[in-house]
Amino acid sequence: MNRIFFLFALLVSFSSYSQTNTENLIQFSGVIVSRDSLTPVPFATIIVKNTSRGTTSDYYGYFSFVAKPGDTIIFSSIGYKKSNFLVHDSLQTGRYSLIQAMYRDTVELDTVSIFPWPTPEQFKQAFLALDIPDDDLEIARKNLAPGVLKERGEAMPMTASMNFKWQMQQQQSQLYYAGQYRPNNLLNPIAWAKFIEAWKRGDFKQKKD
């Protein structure tokens, strides 16, 4: 009988304790925005002061977690000043919404003067010896020079279409002269006449530069 009474009392006290703790919890939600532009502050850190409880805002600055009356909420984000919010003890509801505005944190650095050369004379010497690289227009002109294009054209191998055309010409020549001898220009009088005319004109003389 004593054991039953003890278990009953324990259950009643646990239920009362749980109900009291549940009533003290608050679903704390809100949105964090920048004060100057009212744009969301994504991935900000929200933590309860002197505790390990907290959360982070999402991409749109929204957050939601469980807090208690009297908690001090600290909001922090890179590029913004930290801000605090006190959850009042007089809240009667289990939910609370907040729009938290944060100030941007501007960091001013001291002025630094950079001197690359100890003396003006050394700077002048280095400036005159500076090798300025070509711009895009000058590089294009060099790539389109006639000598460069000719050299690249001679070194360029035949494409697939050119190889196919050459092969077709060889096959056509073999079919055209099938069953007969190919013509020999050494015995062609017309070719000899053209050769003599070119020789008289001086086509074969070595030209002087």
C-alpha cells in the first residue's frame, strides 16, 4: 500500500513539474534584417546568453527555437554589430515573434603608404626598363600577320574532307586510264612548244632580290 501511494505521489509531482516547465517555454521565432536596406541577414547566429542553446537563421533570415522568459538572446553575424533582446517575464503566451534589425559593422583601417622603390632615381630606372605586355589588339595583329598565317598553313595537315577528295581523284584517274598507257609529256609536242616559249621569255632565269 505504501509503495502504491509513493508511486502515485511521484507521478503527480512529475506531472506538475512537467506542466510547469512546459508553461514556461516559449516558441521564439522571427526574421533578422539589415536596418539600412531591410534585406534578410542569412545564416546569422542566435544564442541564449551564458548557455549553449540557440540556432541559426536560414537563407531568408528566418529562425525559430525554444526560449524561456528572462533569457537574453544575442544576435551576431559577420559584417554586423551584435545585438541583444530580452525575453520579458510578463509574457502570457507560449509564442513570440520578432523582427530583429541589425546595424552594419564598418571596420576602418589605418592609412598605409607604400613605397616600392627607395629613391626616385631607382623608380625612374625601373619604369624605363619596364616590359609592358601586348594588349589583345596587338596580339591579334601578330597572329594575323601574313608570314605567320603562311607558316601555320604549310604546317597544317590535311583535313578529313581534303584526304577524301584526294583519294577520289586518284581513283578517278585510275579508272580514266584503265587499259591504256598514261600520257608522257616528254613525247608531247605541245608541251615542248610551251617549254621553248617559256625558256625564250626567261621564265627559268634566276631572279635577283
